[in-house]
Amino acid sequence: MLLYPMPLISAFNSLTLSPALSALLLRHEEPKQGFLARVLDNTVGRFFRGFNWAFERTNKAYAMVCVNNTAQFFVCRVLII
């Protein structure tokens, strides 16, 4: 009895609420920051942004080394066989 309206709700939802409209309805606005939050964001946040930037560069460099070593390994295997 309770499951009977579920297909109707689902059909209404799929026909009326497109993903773009859903995104507009569910968008969340950033709260305004106070003085202390701005100070922390400018000091500690700057450190973490720099750390994340360096970590991403290191991560990408390590991935490239792994890809190159794997490719060289398979090329050498093919040449040996």
C-alpha cells in the first residue's frame, strides 16, 4: 500500500526535475566568514594551499616515473623474447 505511489513520485521527479534544475535547487551558498576565519584562511590556509600544490606535483612526478619504468620494462621484455 505504501509502495504504490513510489513509481508516480519517481516518474514525476524524472520528468520535471532535470539534473541542471536539481543542481540549482540543491546549490549551497558559502557562509560569510568572520574576522578570525579570514585571518586563519590567509595564514594557515596559505600554508596548506602550498603544501597541496607541492604534494600534487610530487604525486604527478612519481606517477610519471612509474609509468616510464613500467613501459621500459615491457619494451625490454618484448625485445628479449
